[in-house]
Amino acid sequence: MKQLESMGFEPVELGEAGYLFKYEDFTYLFMPDEDDDNFLRILIPRIFDVTDENRLEVLEAMHETTQILKYVKVCIMYETSVWACYEHYLNSTDNLTDLLEHIIHILETSVHVFYKKINGEEGPNRLLESEDDSELSDEELEAELQRLFEENIDDEELNHYNN
């Protein structure tokens, strides 16, 4: 919590549920685990409503998004809403500022990829491998995610996603 505040965020406590904080167009939820101080979970809640009519399409878009992106799980919470979730085990070598910046960036990217998939738009098919089929380094993945974000997302889409 102190690290989020030191980075300029203003977390709002939600009782036992955790803490909300805003960054740009998204609201994030930090959910501490009182039984495990080393467990870090940050989510973007309620990114898409799930109905009986769209459940299959939602599941397909969630699956494709989770296959494309490392570290993020896109899942249905409370049976009616899609959430993007990042979980991490903290250790003494983690640079928490860098880690939090990465988490925020990849969660935001996951929302955009999910929306492309749910809308049937062509988006990236795989960000996990480089051209020579070897796994991307974290730096290469970050660069690819940034390219994807800059090329494919405009201000109108950002406003649509978060409303």
C-alpha cells in the first residue's frame, strides 16, 4: 500500500475487499491477502458484463486473451462480470516500483486485447514467442505490448472500454 502511495496513487479502502486506485482511464483493485504478505493481487474489475446470451463468446475471448498475454488471467467473477487479474509472489529481489508499473501496463493491455477479441477484431495472435520461436524476454514482451497498445488503441476506444 505504501508503495502505491509513494508512486502518486491515492488508494481508497474498501474494507475487507481491498483498495481501489485510478490510473488514467481505469480503476484498479489491490486485494491484499492477510494470510500471505508475499502474495500480490491487482485486478481491473468489471471490464465486461456476462449474460446467458454472450457467455460463449466471452469465454472464447477470455481464453484467447489469456493465451496471448503472459502473467494475466482474464476470468469471470461473480458469474456476471469479466475481470483482468495479475497475481505475483513477492520476493526480496523484486523492485516493487518496476513490478507495479509492469502490472498496471499489462492489465490495461489485457483489457484492450479482450475487447478486440470479443468484438471479433484482428489483434495479436500470440505475444509469447519471438520470430525465431524462442520465448520473448520480459523487455521484448514489454516492447511488443507497448507497440500493440500504441498502434491499436485510440482515445475513443479507451473511453468506450471504461464506461
